[in-house]
Amino acid sequence: MSSPIPIRNIYYLLIYSWSSLSEGEITDVSKLESNELVDLFAAVLASGINHLLRRGLDQNYVPHQEEIAGIRGRINIGVTARRMLVSHGRAYCEFDELSVDTLPNQILLSTVQRLSKAPNLNKDLKARLSGTSRMLGGISTIPLTKHAFRKVQLHGNNRAYRFLLNICELVLDMSIVDESAGSYKFRDFIRNEKQMARLFENFVFNFYQIHRPDLSIKRDIISWQASSSSDPQLRYLPNMKTDISVRSKAENKTLIIDTKFCKETFQKYYDSETIHSGNLYQIYSYLKNLEPCGGADAGADGMLLYPVVERSVRQTYDLPGHNVHICTLNLAADWQDIQAELLEIVNISSAPQNKVRAS
């Protein structure tokens, strides 16, 4: 994209994408002057962990093996006998102890220490992370791996950790070890179109679920209206799964939104610009195969939604049986303007547009 997305807007994309609006509001990113992702994540972790410390860190029973005076838990008879501990009134015991040295806390501390090694981290934020690290005394550091995140079990008492652990996993995904300097470099995931496409889709989907509860917001699997003697189960046809299916009972309307995060809204051929043909064919295929469902689905509208690249776009094309809208969303705008634009876009099928009849 020609205009970088402000760091505060990246933050809002993340908290909506992860359905963590209330947890995300703990950190006031409007006061963050930096436009570096490592600074954003450092500020979020410092604020979030401080919030956890005030309410009390998650604790769990952790297995311990220790030589103690007396008996606690289960006696390891073999070790106790081998060390001849009984004559000294001691035993080697195995017991569970309530501790803050849990996997979620270990991941938080290990991520804080990793971020602290980022060479371009703001000095004030580096100091904040050092203070945060000291406050997490009694917690072990662990190697950060995908397996560690998969082992985390969240429940009602520690669900406040989910958002911070999502940040930690994103830090892991961005990390590149700089062995010569003994520090970490971080990939700029904003430049990764695949990651940003998934983030953009989830953001729009969850935004409408939160702000338009009157609408049905889903992802649909659309069945192919096709048959084949060589492949009767249609196993070799690709799945048709919508990014966002919007249905309004009140207005008896269906809108299928396909989000597209790409560098250019239009494809260029010599001096002419056209909509990406593959994108248009895809959304129209969804609409045509949705027709047998009847009702509002039979005449559903489609929308290709892009981030703004060079200019804002609002076009509607009247294709046989369906309207297809081409829209952009300016992710570089003030957040209030982005919200207003999203709310306006979802009502686009009932508003007058620049309409072109496609023959």
C-alpha cells in the first residue's frame, strides 16, 4: 500500500480480529508516538501485564519433587531409601504446590525478555519492560515455540490472558534471531500480504458482529450447482467459503463480502485499469451458486472490499441477477472515520451508487 497504516490502526485491526475489544482497551495507543511494531507490542505487554499484576497473576498447582523434613504429598520410597533420609527425619516427596510459575506466565516473561533484545526498541519502553520483568519474579523463562502456545489451556479465571498471549505469539512469528548480535530482529508482517489478508478479513467479520447485532454475520460454505460422471462427489472442485455473509431479515437482503488485501485495487493493461478478473469471477461464482437457496439469497448482492491504495472507490455493477459492488476502506484514516465507513459500506446495497449495467 502506498500509505502506511498508522500503528494505532494496526492495533485496532488486531483487537477486532482476535475478538478482544475489552482487553485491548487496557492500553491507550493514542499516546504512543512511535510507528514501530516492536514499540507497540512492548507498550501493550507492559500495560497488560501490569493490569494482570494488579488483579493477581494466574496460579495453578505445579508438580514439585523435593527433599523435605517430614512428609508432604507422595513419598518417593526409592530415592528416600537410597539417600537414607528416614534416619534424619526427612523424605523425598512429590507434591503439587500452588504457584505463579505457570505456562501462560512463563510465555509472558519469555516474550518480554525477547522484546527487550530488539535493537530498535524505544529506550523508555525498554526500561518499562525491564521493570515488568523484575515484577514477574518466581517465574521461569522457557523457549518460545508454537508447541508451547498449543499447550496453553485458558478458562474462565484466566481468559484475560488470551489477548496478551496472542500478542506474544505474533512476536514469536515475527522474530528472527540475530546470532552475531545476540538479539532479535523482527519481520514487518504488514508487508506480508497473506498475513494481512487474513487479519483484514477477520477484522471486518468481527467488526460487523460487534457493531451490527441486528444482522446475521456468518461464513458460508456454498455448494456447487454442478454434476460430474467422472467425479460424482465433486471432490476436485475447490471449496466455496465466503469471507463474510451478511443477512438482514428486516430488509430481506443478503450481501456476500469478499475481502481482498492486495497492493493494487485495479489491474493495469497498458493505459487501462480494470477490476482484477479473478476476484470478480470468484464473487460472481459465489452468487450464482447461491441462487438455489432461494429467498434473499437468490438475488444476493456481492462486494469486493479492498483497502485504499491510491484512491477511494465506490462502484456498483448490475450483472445478470445480481449487483456487485467494488469498494475500498481507508485504513490510514482516523479510527472513527474507519468505523463510519464500515457501517456505511454494509448498507451500500440500499443506497444509490455509481451503477453500471454490465451486458
